[in-house]
Amino acid sequence: MTTINNLKQEELLELKRSIGSLESTITSIYAHRAPRDLNGSEGILVRTLGKNYQGPNKYEPQYFDERRGKNVDTEYAEVVEALEVYDKNPTRDNEIELLLEVGDIIFQREIIELKHKSHKDYTEVMRQFKLALDQINHELNKRKLSFERANQLVRIKYGVRAWLGANGHNPKDKDLEKQLCIEAYAS
């Protein structure tokens, strides 16, 4: 695998040692920037679960991303798509991709928990996230896949981003994230 940052061996070891809890990772990532708004056309809720999320069969799978100037899939829709890919071809690679997509929703829920607890819509938004994550957990269980493994992989994915950003590297290195997730999965 190629990586964007070409870390030295010592840096890679330091990065691996630095990966901790999701809470500490979020604190690091948002040390110098504010999280997205909870609501709004590009808020966490719309980007993650879609506008008017009511459950696994009643949600809007896309939202308009102003930065890209086009409609893009919500995080929830990406999980649904990853489930379909996994069902067609249940390889380890597709399993890791699926769990990383689930991890993105876990990550957003944790941001809400840490950064938006005082928001007037916090309780309702968390209810919607609980509904979505319960459904996702049910789908993973049907396939004998582990929700806890998704929790592990999301800590790695965003732990990598936090460490890279804090150490002057390009924070988004998907190949490196995937490499470390594969290593963790194998152990």
C-alpha cells in the first residue's frame, strides 16, 4: 500500500501508541476547530442520517453538499451500500470497509455526545442515532459481524487522523488508516 505521508518507522510506532479512546481523539481533532452544527442543511444530523430520518426504511439517502456543489450520500446510506457489497462478496476487505462505514456513524454520535449536549435538540437527535445504530447492530449480528470491532476500527481511523494532523502531516491518509485497521483486525 502507498501512503500519502511516508512516515518513518519511529513515527509509525509513535502513531500506533497514540491511538486511544474516541473521546481523546475527538478532543485532539477539535482542539483548534469547531465541530459542525448539529442541525441545518449540512449539520451532523443531515450529513449522517439524512433529513427527516425515521428509521431504516424511511430516510433520505442524500443531501446537498455545498462545498462539492452536488448531492452526496449520507453516512447511513454508505452503511446500507456497504452491507449490500458485503452480502454480495463477504470478504475480509469488504467486512473492514463495512465496519469503517459503521464507525463513521459511531464517530458522529460521539461528537454529538461531547460537543452538542446542551443543544435544545440533543435528546431527539440522540434518539435518532440510537435507532440507526441499533438497526445497524442488528444487521451486523445477522451476518455474525461485531459492532465492537467497528468501535475498534473507528478509534484507529480517527486516531490516525488526529495524530497526523497534530504532527504536521496530511491528516487524511486512507491507505495508512486501512493498513492499520487490517493489522488490528488480524491480531
